[in-house]
Amino acid sequence: MPEVYITLEEAAELEGISYKGMASRIQRNPQNYKTQKESRDLEGGKDRVLITLSSLSKMARKKYKESEKINGGDIIIEQRTQEVPWYLDVDLNWYIESNKKKYYEAVELAKQIQEFVSYGENDRTAYADEFASKLGISQRTLYRYAQGYLEASAWALKMEREEGHSFDYFKPLSLCRKPKMTHTFPSLSDEQKALIENIWFDKTFASNLGTIEMLYEKFEEVAEEREWDSYPSIKTVARYIKYIMDELRGKNAHYLQANGMREFKNKMMIKGKRDTTALAVMEFVQGDEHTFDCWVQYTTPNGKVKAIKPKLVAWIDTRTRCIMGDVVCENPNSQVLKESLVKMIYSPVGGVPKHLHIDNGKDYTSKTNLGQDRKERAMLEFDSETKGFYRSIGIEEWSRSLPYQPWGKGQVERFFGTVCSRFTKWMASYTGTLTGSKTAGKRQKDIKTMLERGELLTMEEFFDLWTKWKNEKYHEKEHSGLKKDREQYIKPAELFMKAPEKYVKAPPPREYVAMLLMKSDTALVRNQGIQKFGTLYTDYELSRYVGETVGIKWDIDDVTKLYVYTKDGKKICEAVSHELLKFAPKVTQEALEKHLRNQKRQIRETRDAVEQFTTPYEERVAGATPTVVGGLDLTVRGEQEKIVSIPQDKEYREEIKTKGKGKSTKTEETFYTQKADDVLEKLRALG
């Protein structure tokens, strides 16, 4: 190979010393350095001193070769542009995980190939033969490794200039074997692949849990219809489906087609995690209902004893995970929810929450609770009389979970799972998770026989056990969620009591809440009273509102009385249900006399009101001088005979009738006497 000469300045930079230091080295040991002079014809001045690259140290020669690669890397790439190396597109982490041994062997080999490539002495052929023998490979293989290494170095330098970070891992990868191409499926044409995908992801086929055998049966039918000369076996089709599901990540698409959007959102859709530590205690409270997975003995209001699965209504503080306002019943309704909220706001572990996040069920979204129709999802602004129970007790905001999206209230849903695994499984009447997807999760129990033997807990006994478990086991046990949030206190009750950030709002008076707990409705006032629950409710004050719609409230534990209010919220009366107007044989004289007195009182007060409203101003004001004589005629009419109104008094009307009868008899007798006289006169004239 011809000698390469460089200037003393370049040599000094490669050796990492000054120009003067390099000149001193050559002057002290001229036999170790091969130099020559180059004239500066155009520039003028003294001749330039050049030195051979082989005279420099090994480190300097390596630096020179690296710099030459930077300058000549693109030339090397241009000479080998027939195809892009495979390692440019490979995922390094995947390759290392799949071929750890081969990769790290290539890393060690790359160091040795670097040494061979950097060799610049004479007799390179002999050196290559010796180097290949040391590595245990042929000289041809060594040159092939060196060629690939240099190409990888050029690509690494090129990518480093473009991307700004190192790609030195190309060098060991160039010494590795190219990964075998998989998932090519040469026996499947594009049309056949499309057909397999169409059948496998068909909504009806997927929802019916179609199998690969069913798919291949349909595949063969279509192949015969289209007269394909050949088509792959069922094993190839199965491998292609596995490739679609695993490598192309088609599982989500197949799950959506098989189970529908609702189930896909529930099980497969990505969810976000809320930062509960940013909340204050009682700032955000979630509520829901849960059916226990066990049976208890329940006595109905009519005395019948039966077995039921009790239902829990509870509220959970999002920050502390404390359970509040918990009540157990047979079937929750809006009234039960009100009672549970009242229990929460007056409990030591509880209070008035700032924001209430409720379930989408009709019990939570009733008009009495929301103050608006449940079809309106957003919280609307109302006046104080129509804002609903939630806001009437002091809750500033409320929100609703979207239908079939339970993750919106994930904490309370996870709590119900804890209840099942840590509480109800201890019950002898446990029959398995209600929402379990597997039949094996259901436990077979003879609940009817257990009820007859008295082996079921009563509702009261069950609630006592539940309360004890909640207070002693759940609230006083370290909570994993609080640990993950890195809370200072990791027990729900302890965090509730000791957390410095707490939303505090005074609850309303108990008397006011007691009134809010009453059920409310509107009713039409008839002349008999208010008809409700098939019973008539009456009170004298209702007589002023006949024909009007009023608001009513009643206590669900005492329906003998209705509290009646005007549209403006003013109390009218307390209407009582009692049988005043029974049939004649059963009516009491006292009740009838009272009813007649009330009727006369109503007429009298109504007449007084008419007289008051029709009295002129002059007569209303005491001492005022009348400005006109006579009454005020407010009508315009034509001239006609005066009509006299006959008084309605009974005695007076009877007297008039009597006088009329006498006058009519006298007039009739005079008429017949006159007629008789006229006839006699005519007879005398004739004869």
C-alpha cells in the first residue's frame, strides 16, 4: 500500500500534542519518523514538512482512520446502495431479548474486527491470515466481517449526523446473522387472506363464538365457488389467525365484534387514574347500590317471612375510602336514598359533601332528588323551592355516571368487590358472586330449607354484623389504595379524622331535613277535598283553593295526614283523612252537623268577600263624603222595562206564591161574570 503523508500540524493534533512538541520528537529520534518536504510554490515561504502516517503511534493512526470514515462514510454507503442493511429497521431491544447469546458474542467480535480494520502496517495479507487463525475463522470470512463492519460504521456515522445520537450498535449487529423472515405465509394469496379476515371478524360469526373449524368450513365453500386451483390447509389458516390476533394485535377488534361496544368499553378500553390526593376529605363522594351475595330472613309489612338477598345503599368518600350513610333494605328507592344521605350528613364519620357523584339509576335520578327531569343530564340552576333534595340539604354540585360505564365510580365498585371477598363469603347462605361470568362461581345452596330451619340471619342481625365488620375490619385496616397514593395515614377512618384538608359545611336543622324527607307531589283540590291513596283528605282551609293545583307532602310512616302548600311554598293546612260523608244509616249527627256548619260558614265568608270586593271606595273609607248619589252602573244597555230580581229568601217566596194564587182566582171570577152579563143582554135584544 502507498504511504500516506500528512502535515506536522495534523500529526500533532492526532498525537494530542502541540506542533512544537511534535517537531521536538522528530528532532530527537529522526530514525523513527519518515518525513519529506513539500514546496509552497503558490503560497511562498519555507517548505512544508510532511510525515508518514505509519510513523505515528497506534492511537494516532486509529484517530486518522475514524476521521477518514467520517469524510468517506457516504462514499462507502453509495458504493453499497443495492439494498438497505437489515439492522437499520430492527428493534434493538427485541433482537437482544430474542438473541442474547449471539448479540453479546458479536459485541466481543466487533472489538477484534475493529483492531484488524485499524491495522496499517505492511504485509497486511500475512497479518490477516494470522488474525483469522487466532479467531478460528477463514481469511475470507474475516474480510467479509471487516467489510460489513466498515459498512455498519459508515451507516452509524451517517445516522449520527442526521439524528444527533450514537448508532454504534450497528457494528455488532452487522456481525450477527439476519433474523429469519417469519409470518410471510407464501401459500396464502392476498384474496385468501382477505377472506379469512372477513369471516373471522364478521360480527355475527364472532358474537356466536365461531371457531377456526367453522371458519375453514366456510373457507372451503367459498374456494369451491370461486374455483380456486389450490388453497392452504386448516393448519396454515390457524397460523394466519394466530398471527393476526398476536402480531397484528387484532384481539381488540375481535372482542368488539364478539361482545359489542358496551362490553368493550367496560373490559378493554383504556382508563385513566384519578389523583385522589388532590381532593379534600368530603369534597367528592360517590354513591351506589349493591346486592349482597347471600340470603337473609326478611319479614314483610304484612307479616310474611321470606328469604331475600339484601341490598346495600352506601356512599364512599373518594379521598379516604370511608363508607358512610350505609343502609340495608329489600328494594331501594328514592326515599331510602334520602334517608341514607341524612344518615351520612349527621354521622361522626360523614358530613355534607361538596360534590355528589351518583349512579345513573332511576332511584338516584328521581325528580324529587335532582329537582329536574332525569332526562336532563347536566345540573340546572333552580330556585330554592325546586332545586331538589340533594341541593336542599347543602350539596353544592352533583354529577351522574354515564349509562353502562361503571368505571366512572370505580372506587365504590371496587369496594363492593371487597365486600364480597371479605364479608359475604363468611355467610353460610353465600351463593356466589351475582355478576360472576363463570358458572363455577355460583354456589348451590338450599335457601328454602335453610329458611324453614331458621338458619338464615334476620335482616337486623345481618346489619349488625355488617356494621361491626365495616367499623372494626374495613375502616381500621390498612388500605392498599391509600398506600399506592402514598398517604400519610393508610387506614380509612384514621385518614378521615386526621387529614388536614377537609371540606366542612354545617348540616341543615334536623326539623328542616325531616320535612325534606317527606314524599312530595301535586294534587287538584276538589270541592270534596284532595283524593290521594284512594282516600279523601279534607280540611276547611281547602275551600279557598277549589279547582287549583297545590303541593302536598306526607310522611311515608303516617299517611293519615297531608301537608298542603301553595305553589309559592306557603302552608295552607294539614288535611286529615276521615269519613265525614258516610251513607245516611252510618253518619253520626255530630259529624253531619259539623259538616253543615262548615258549608254555611263557607257561604257566609264567600258572601262577605263579595260584599267587600263590591263596596265602593267612598264607603270603604270611614268619613268620606260620597261624590255621587246612587249606585255605580258599569254596563251600557238599551231602554227596556225594569226587571226586578225576586229575593231568594224561602219564606218571602212562599208568601208571594200565596198572594199570586188569590189574585188569579178573583180575576177569573170577574171574567166569567162579565161574559154572562153580555150574553143576557144579547138575549133580551132578540126577544
